[in-house]
Amino acid sequence: MKLHHLLLAVLITAIWGVNFSVIKLGLHSVDPFILAGIRFTLCAIPAIFLIKKPDVPWRFIISYGLIFGIGLWGVVNLGIKTGLSAGIASLLLQFSAFFTLLLGSVIFKENLSRYQICGFAIACAGLLSIVFITDGSVTYTGMLLVLLGAIAWSVANIINKKAGTKQVFAFLVWSSAFSPIPLFGLDWLINGSSGYSSLLSQIDGRAIASILFQVYPNTLFGYWVWNSLLKQYPVSTVAPLSLLVPVFGILGSMVIFGEGISSIKLMALLLIVTGLAVGLYGQRLKRYFFEQRRV
């Protein structure tokens, strides 16, 4: 990979990691579902009027928009709102990689390798260690909600794979149009009109900056660049860099919110990232090392 492309890929992982802290900033004055609803409204408008509908059936566009917008980001926003730290949220969401593998084994009859099973076991040890963090950065409700979001992300990945579209940006824009109304409706059902009546009076510069960051650098720019890199380079070259997302997630939470890094938290980070590396790239790494020894 060329150096400027490598730096661009690292920048995207940094944006995706810091985004969890940016979401937390927005949640200080905006309800979780409303925040997600505004985000996806701006992801769809005005871009949807400038970009043709992707050449895939409506059922994929609609289902992806509902799962990605509500099941993933609506639920993750809610998890962070319960008090879960941005750093821990970014770490837990990486379990979507394993949930995707598990769903793939059921839906596409893909066999799980011993590396994937081993990696999942290591990552689960990291998940278990999070339970023992007592510095106030972990809530059990928040953990469950973010893990539910990770499952939703894996379902969205399966829908994306089933759709088989190469028009990734158009697919993201058009599917985003189906997220806002259900998100706004859910907030109304849960909180009544309170979230909307307080929106105009309580929204501040942090919330506006949070929304703009989530829409443009994080979603539209981030996914466009990442998928452009995937078109130029093998998946095996680009995908491993996503392991940096929870690292930047925790660093962002440290800088923005002063989140401390205890030995248990560091162990959880190392175990989950190691588990991801073993599960997703273990066989490839083994093959690489064997080739190097022969040389």
C-alpha cells in the first residue's frame, strides 16, 4: 500500500474511533434516538437527490437502513447514554466481526476455522474482564446494548453481502433515508414530546458539532474512502487496519473525557484486539511466517 493511502486509512480508523466520544458529547443535550435520526437525515439529504438509486432490490435498501440506523447506531447511542464510556463502547462493538462470522456460518454454510474459534474465545476472555472494571466507565445495561448493536451490525453486513452491490456509497445514502422516521418515532413512543420540546432550547454547539462530525467525516467521507481503498487493494491489506478503531476509541475517550486506563481495561483491550487478530487473520499470519522461514 502506498504511504499516502496507508496514512489515509489510519486517518479513517482514527475518525471512526474518536466518533464514539463525539457521540457522547452530542448525547449531553440530545436524546439518543433523535441524535441518530438527525444523523441519518443529513446522510440522506441532499445527497439522495444527486445520486442514483443503487441497482439492488428495495428490500435490501430498506432492511439495511432500518438495521444499520436503528439496530446499530440508535441502540449504541442508547448504550453510551446509560453511562458506558466511549472507549469501552468502541471496543465492544468490534464483536460484530465474530457475530458476522457466526451468522455467515449459518446463512452461507461457511465453516468456522480453528483460528476463528480460538480468536472468539480470546476475545470473550477480554469481554469477561470488562465486567471487573469498577472505575465508573462500565454499565451492564450499556454493555448489553452495545453488544446488541454489534449483532445488528453483523446482520447489516449479511444484508450488504446478500445485496451484492458495488455502488456502496449510493447504497449507504439511499438506505439512510429509511432510518430517521422510525428513530424519531421510537423517541416519541419512549419519551413523548419531551425530547423534541427540549431539543431547540438545549441543543448547543457541542451537539451541532457532534452531528456534523458523525454525518460528514465519519459516515459519508469515512465509508467512501474505506471502500475506495478496498477497490484498489486486497481486503487482506486494508481490513486489518480496522483493529486500530478501538485503540483510537479509547485514546479519544482519554483525551476528551479524561478516561483512565487501568490494568484491567488495558488487558481487556489487548485480549479483544488479539482475539480479533487471531480470528480474522490467524491463518494468513501463519502462512506469512512459514513463507518467511522458507526464505
